[in-house]
Amino acid sequence: MRTETSSLLTAAWRGFRLTCPSCGQARLFRAYLKPIDVCPNCTADYSGIRADDGPAWLTVLSLGPFLVPLAFLIAVSGWPALITYPALAGMIIGAVLLLLPRMKGVVIGALFVSRGKA
Ligand SMILES: [Zn+2]
């Protein structure tokens, strides 16, 4: 059953906020990257939606333009590599871990809306 999901952008934004793309109230994930099967609030069914490689692709695509110049600037800055490279690696890992479930929510939201229009 679908509720008032108004648009692709609304569903994607709700997914980015890790909430149900349909109602925006319930949590979308029951674990770090495991989406719920059915929303307990609006009964939207997410069991058939598979995000596959989309979230990883979106994560790399959105972080790359920021991280590549940052890595370049750190490399040419002359700062000690023993400190800067582990710090940069930690920042990259942290950013990926923070962004990956949000991108999965975006993909699930987009697939949820497009599934209803097919
Ligand atoms: Zn819902």
C-alpha cells in the first residue's frame, strides 16, 4: 500500500534521512545496511527492492570530487606523511561509512517511486 509519496525527490530525501520513502516517519533500516521489509507506519513494501551496486556507486561519485583534491593538497603540502595519510584514510573511511546507508536510502526511495509508475 502506498501513501502520499509525492515525488522522486521527496522519496529520495526521505531515504537520505534514513526514513521510509513513503511516509518519512519510520526508520528505513533495521541494521546498518539492511532495509526493513514492510514499513510499520504506512505498510509500504520494500521486500522486492534491491539496491545492488547503486549505493556504492553513488557514494564514490559524491565523495570523489571532494576527496581527490583533498588528497592532492595533503600530498603537496609537505606535511608528514606518517600522520596525514592515516588521518586521510580515517576521514575517507568515516565519510564512506556515514554516506553509504544514506545513498542506499536514496536508491531505495528512487526505486520505490519508480516501481509504482512502471
Ligand atoms: Zn512508511
